[in-house]
Amino acid sequence: MESECYGSSSIPPGFDSPRCHFYGHYHDSVDGEINQHHIRRALQELERALMAVDDDNAEDITSHFLPQSSSNDLKQLLIACAQALSENKVDQFEKLVDRASRGVSITGPPIERLGAYMLQGLLARKGAGIYRAFKCHEPDSNAFLAYTRTMYQVWPYLKFSYMAANGAIAEACKNSDRIHIVDFQIEQGTQWITLLQALAQRPTGPPSVRITGVDDPLSRLTRGAGLAAVGETFVQISKKFNIPVEFHPVPVLASDVTREVLNVRPGEALAVNFPLQLHHTPDESVDVSNPRDRLLRMVKSLSPTVVTLVEQESNTNTAAFLPRFVETLDYYLAMFESLDIATERESMDRINVEQHWLARDMVNVIACEGKERVERHELFGKWRSRFRMAGFEQCELSPYVNWVIRGLLRGYSEHYSLVERDGAMLLAWKNRNVISASAWH
């Protein structure tokens, strides 16, 4: 099977920002105001390129198939597409895709928007050259940072992740004068601003803090200027809050990190943070050396004061293609629904977030196999087993942090809830757990 596979460190040509497809229309037509006519026209052009449907040649599926009259019908139609592809029924697959493509829209209800990208994944898995319909390259780092800020503002997921991990670290290191934080996905380093501010306000005086930032050396999107930009951020934070902060960049993949590069020093309280990242490290199903469990054993050998884990609550690691597709459909539908209540249907911010934060991951899950599939999520129960096998014990999460997060969720939607289970906190949308947070030592 020929397929174009993409991981989290790169964005496929087919998921370029729609604004670069028609950015001239957007800015040339009005001076600082949104011209709805041009946006609608541009979105229509984007959808035609996205789905690459030839209306003249499209062929309806047989009449006995479910009519497209509800979101459940579209879900079943998408699953039928995946099943036909899994059984190598090419003719049936193409007919089903033709049918499904008419019921999806990147400006429609959540299931229609999700369906557009799920079809992208199916076509990529089949080997279709659908990405050639797009004309521009991946967004620059400034655009990507703007998408990140949008996601942080309209969704509680990142705030939940930061608050849960920071709260566990603050509690575990509350009596330490020297703290070493190892962050296995430092990105812009913004997670640590509030924690450093809190540490600076200790009645006994601020501790000295070392931050070791691990991150993909190939990714330029999350920082633009590289890890040096993160170091400059911490210099400014140190001056602003009057707290000594030392930054050590480690531009390597998580699976390649060794004890030596982390430079753990005696007398420090060591906090290790895995923020929505550990699922990128291959396990035994991909590599016989099992880098995922090997990394956990290495971290355990450092005798950390606390290890924080935040992960997507989804089961896509070792699942076969069809159940993996169904799980992805269910999981990301919750994500799209929760984003729908926070943004307008035709919002470019929403479109950019869905394309650059969600769709590229979905395509990787659906289209890729083996080492090319880097999005390999596991449920908390599986993570708990891995941590226990590596020798960790679970820490109780702070009741105060729990209370603060519940207050945070009240500012978003009544459909969000916080579930406490097996020592972990799980953020849920309606009846679907979306993100889990836990702490270990």
C-alpha cells in the first residue's frame, strides 16, 4: 500500500493553512475588516480542493444504503468507507467516498467537518494523490504560534494539562530549595511561567530552578528561532519575578535522551514532565527494543521526586485499522463538538486549529502504519501498567488543583466535566473522556 504519512513534527501539503490559498482575497478586499463574501467564496474553493470530487463523474452508492439525513448516518457511511478499504473492495470504497464527500464540509456541523478530514485520511491510506490539489507549504512559525494561542483560549484542554502537571510539581517540590524540571516537550516553555511566578512568591524565598527542555530538533514550527528563543523567555521571566532560572536545551528526540544529557545533580528535587508527548515514542509493537518502556525505566533510575503524565484518552496504538478508525472517529468528534461551541462556523481561527492541531494527527493515525505512524495513543489503564512495570508508584493529585480546574471548566461549557478515577484526573466532554493527567514517583 502506498500512502503519504505525516507525523506531528511536519504538516502535510494537504493540510496547509487555507488562508495561504486565498490570503490575498482576505486582505486586499477590505482594510482590517472581514469581507464575508470573499471568505465564503474562498472556503468553497478550499472545500473543492480538499475533497477533489468531480461532480460530473461521481457515482451514487446503491439505493439500499443509509440515506444521509443525520449525523449518525454520516458516521455509519464513513465507517463503511473504512470497512471497504480494509477489505480491499476498491470499487465499493470509491463509490462510498463519492457519496460521503457530498455530506461533509469544513464549515458545517462537527460531524461534517470531521468527516472531511477522515476522508482525507482514507484517501491518503489508499495512496490517492489528493494532496497535490493544494498550492502552498506549511505555515510559518508565527502562524503556527497564532493557532496555538487560539486553541489555548477557546479550549480548556491545554490549560487543564498545564494546571494538573504544575500543581503536582508544586506540591511534590514545596519544601525544596533547588528544583530541576525536565520537560520532554518544551515547545515555547509557556507552561512554566505560572509555576515560576508561584515559586517566586514563596514566603521563605524563591528556590533556584533549572529547566531542561527536550524537544524535536526537526520542528521549527513551535518556536521559529529554536530552543534559544525558549532560553530568552526564561531570562525575561527570571528578571520579572526575581527568581533564579537556568535553562538547558536538549534538541533530541525523547527516545534518544540519556541520563548523561539530563545532567541531574545531587540535592535537587527532580520533576519530569511528559505533556501529551509520550505516545510519540514507539513501543514494543513498533520496535523490539521498546523505546517507550526503556525511556520510563531510564527516568525511574534518576529517582525523580515526581513525574507528571498528560495524555489523550484514546486507544489507537496497537488496534487494527478498522477499530482504530472507529475509535479515531469517536474521539475526534468530541474534540470537534467542543470546539464548535467556542467559535463561529466560518471562523478562520477554528479552521486553522482543526487543520493544524487535529487533522494532521488524524491523518497519521488513519493513513500510516509501522514507524511512520507516530500518533499512538493509549488509555490511562495502559499507561498505569507501563509506569508500574517501570517501578513507579502513583501520587495523589492535589485536591486544591482539582478544585481550581473545576472552577476553570465552569467558564467554558456545562458539557465539560472532571472525572476522578484510579488516582488520575480525566477531562471529559459529555460522556467521552478526552485527556488524562496523573503523577508518579
